[in-house]
Amino acid sequence: MGASETYRRFDPWRTSPVREESRSQIVESHYFNVDRVALSSPQVGQFERYIVTENDGDTVGVLAMTDDGMIPFIEQYRIPTHRWTLEIPAGHATGPDDKPLDVARRKLREEAGFEASHFAQFTRFINTPSFSTQHTALFYATGLTPVARSGFGPETPRSDVRMLSLDDAYRMAVNGTIVDAKSIIAVLRLYSAPDHVIEEA
């Protein structure tokens, strides 16, 4: 068997090796809930896990690009890590009828101060599969028009927008200046395969 071969094809939906015995919700919020889940398996017996379940669909991020090749990043103060981050505009649904594209349009306008004539979803990923159901859908937005910004959270009442070229954003992702996962994924995805992303858009 060669180094690139495996004993079987990868199947993400094959039979689960554990059995869920019970589940109870212990935290409820507008954004996510937390469940205590009891599980068992023949190998290890019974055990518990705490699972964060996302409400109202995917988190959404927007990698937007102006006609002259600049990408807006938002300066955000993040309370859990007590630090400032540079992030692409992002957010989540405010209700079950709020679709990912609606979120993308709203967050680009509120956080970055742009409207876009075209959006295309170019990737989707699981944020932390070890303890959360959270998925993030990333959109590529073009045909930008400046508009007034309107959305400011209590953590960062007047967050600044920094316009970066793709080359600069790539360097900042690689050297650790940009540490936000969705922003790194978006930048590396565009940098490594720009033609594929642009074709989708």
C-alpha cells in the first residue's frame, strides 16, 4: 500500500461509532444553545459531551473586493480573548427566515459600509467540529458601492475599516496579524485559487 493510499475511501456519513443516550439543553441564547449529551460506545462505555448548537443557520462571512482590488477588514474588539482582531464582515441570522445571502448583504453594509451588485458563495466549513454544530458560509462580493455604516456592537461601538490588498491580507494571515479563522480561510482560498473564486462569482 502506497503512502497516498488508504484501506478504504473516506465516507463522512458512515455508521457512527457511538450511541447517543440522552440530551438536555443547559444554556439558551439568541445565537446558540448548549446541550449536555450522554453517549456510549462498546469500547469506552458511557461518557458525556457538551455541544454548542447554532441557531437559525450558518454564520456568514463576506470577502468583498473593490474594483481596484481592495478588501475591507473590520477592527473588532473581542471580549473572550481580550484583544483586537482584523476580520472580514460577518454575522449570523436574526431569525429563521433570515437567509445567508440576507446576512451577507446586511453585514457588508453595516460593518464595512458597502453594498455589492453581486454575491457568490465560494466555500463553507465547520468551525469547531469537536464541540459545535456551527458552520460558516463565505461569500465573495463584487461591484461595491460605498454606503453609510450603521451597525456597531457594544464591544466595539466605532470599529474602523481597513482596506487591504489581497497580497497584504495574505502576508498578514501568514505572519499572524490576522488570526480570525474565517478571515484566514477566505484570504487563503482567494489567494490560492483566485480564478476559481472569480468564476463562481
